[in-house]
Amino acid sequence: MRGDDQMTGKREIFGTDGVRGLANAGAMTPDNILALGLAVGRVFKNGAHRHRVVIGKDTRLSGYMIEPALTAGFAASGMDVFLLGPLPTPAMAMLTRSLRADLGVMISASHNPYEDNGVKFFGPDGFKLSDETELEIERLMKEGPDAGLAGSADLGRVKRVDDARARYIEFAKAAFPRRCSLDGVRVVIDCANGAGYKVAPTVLWELGAEVKEIGVEPNGFNINQNVGSTAPKKMQEAVLEYRADIGIALDGDADRVIIADERGRLVDGDQILALIARAWNKSGDLKGGGVVSTVMANMGLHKFLEGQGLSLRRTKVGDRYVVEEMRASGANVGGEPSGHVVLSDYGTTGDGLVTALQVLAVVVAEGRKVSEVCNCFDPFPQILKNVRYKGGDPLEAEGVKLAIKAGEDKFGEKGRLVIRKSGTEPLIRVMGEGENGPLVQAVVDDICAAVEAAA
């Protein structure tokens, strides 16, 4: 099958997860960020009350540039601004609702290197914005910098909130069952030198764990640099070195998590979804009759859930689409293989720390090792390759179409293809999956070669 094009509608600035790009270039220059703040402020001002926006960020150097530019835009539109400092993305979603804000903003490029940055928005309900709202924001940005300016007496005020970190710490701790304790559990936590570097170790320690911290020394440049969920090797090595029971690696904004068992072997998002679905189904806490994931979810997860009498609903790639389907179907567990897991009983977006606590709760309750608890199924061989292109649409090239058709014919009912454009980079992502590993490799290589020839 061919995945949906992630360039939804005609959006020019927004991608699959807010606005993202190279800091101080393109959409991420101060003047463009100022214009973005003005336009967003216009969209979310809807009444005579004092409107408020909360802003958090990760640890990138460029956050010091983007935060004041956004603040100026919001204040100029007449919104009061509350600055919360470095906090995980899920904390921003939670605090948007807790502080009764009209809008929440997270300044982060998630798992990208420090050179990039981005802006994610949450509505007053804590959910990310719809495609329609993002298109309206882009339309307003084109009206120019003078549109939507508040009068001199109506400018917004700006203040810092000192207890935001403590609020999230208590929120995360409350997601761990009261009947359980982490006493005697040795945990390695890798915070990717990112937004979770203060709160995540604190939560684990206060719940009783013996904590070994890595990736907790941000300097503006080292976020996600050889640490975190996209580079978990140091976390795996630390698990073995300190004979830890579990390793937990977050990404730069702490909305993703990858686990390592006591042997240092990785546990991805598919296995985490399977574990939580099984445990919650047994306890009667699972809703919606199954799990929501994307087209990238492994066929092994599908087979596992079938064996549990549960369904797997697939969406386009992107947590926003997972959340939309969860809301539509009533499911309370969803996520992606990357470790972006959404548990709607606790939040409106992925939360790496809360997800890890659910894994730990099962480990403690069952009294078994992480390797035993988290090995729910044997994954099907899956290969994902990215091909960079310069322009045009390689997927419309005749040679690419023929290669895709040939691959589908070779797989038959024993494999599948997902081929799509990246929503944030000029990349064609080619994923193949099936029972026969060498065949999957050959099919993916053939399609990538055809894309390269067309690009």
C-alpha cells in the first residue's frame, strides 16, 4: 500500500507537527516568528476576557531567540503571556488546560539536532491544532504585520511562572499506581539533554527508584547529540554498567520514549503498546476495543492484538492523526513505533515519562524482569529507508510507480509497503515489511533506486 502524502492541504508553513526548520532561516527567523505569534493570537482571541497563552521550550540555543519573538507577537495581539521555561511537550499540553489558557505553545524540534527548532501549538483543550486552524493561521500571516495589532491600552502582559515544573512532577507521579513503589528498582534515565532533564529524574527518584542520570547537562548545543531515544547506545551501555533493571531514553521534548531491558536490548513503541494494551485489557482499563497506531506499526503488533481479541486501527504517520482516531473511536491507548505513545487517561499528547511509568507499573506488579514483560511478540522483518529529493514529485514518476507495483506483486498477502513523503524534510520514506526478510530488503532497495533515479 502507499501511504498518504503528509503535506496535507496546501499548508506552506505548518508540517505534520507544527512549524519546524533551521533556526534563524526560512520560517524560523525572528520576523516570521513574530508574524506567526500575531496571526495565532488573532485566531485564539474570541471574546472580551483577558486572553492568555503559556509558552514552554526545550534546551536549544535558538529558544532564546524564538521565545521573545513569539512573546512580542502575542503581546502585540493583546494576549497575556506566561513563560514556563524548559518543560516537556506533554507538560505544556497539561498546563494549557490547568492554567485555563486559551493557547499553549511548545518551542522545540523534538528529536532533531540543535540547529533546528520548531513551534507546536495546543488549543485550550490541550489538543494540537486542526489542519483547518493551521491554514487559517497561514492566511492571516499573509495579511501583513500591521493586521490584528491591539490598541496601546490593550497590549498583553508578560510574566514568568515559577511552579510549572513542580506541577508537572506531581502530575506525572499521579500516573503511577499508588499501590506500587519503585523501591529497589534501579533505573537509567537518559533525558537527551533536553526538556525533561530536570523533571524526569526527580519523578523517578521521588517514586522510590535508584536513579542513574545521563543526558542531563544541556548547553544549548548538545540536545539529542549521541543521547536520547534516537541515539540510545549510551543508555544501553549504562544499563549494563550499572546493572540496572531498566533503561529509559526520552527525546528532546520528552514526548517519546524508548526502553532498554536489563540486558540492554531495546524495546520499541510497538512492544510498549502491546504491553500496555495487554495489561489494561486484563484490568478492564482498556477502552475502544483495541489500539490506534500508524501505517508504520509492525504486522507483529497486529497479530498479537488479534490474539488478545483486540483491534489495531491504523492512521497516517503523525501523533495528531493517532489522537484524532483515538477520539473518534473512544480508544485510550495509541502511538507510534518511535515510542510516541498517547495514553488519553493521562494526557492529550505523547508523554515519554508517563509511558515509562506504565511499563514500570507492570514490571513491579508482575514481579518479573523487563525482558520477560516487554517481549510481547516477535516483530516481522521491517526495513525503512529515506531517499532525499531536490524538487518535483518523484512518486509520480512512471519508473517509481512500476517499482512499487512490482514490489506489491512480490509481497502478495505476506507483506506490505508504505511509501510517503516526509512532512518536515524533502525525503521519500520507503518502508517494506513481510515474513521474508531478504525479499523485503530487495523490494525496498528496488523502489529506493527508482526514486533516486527520478529525483
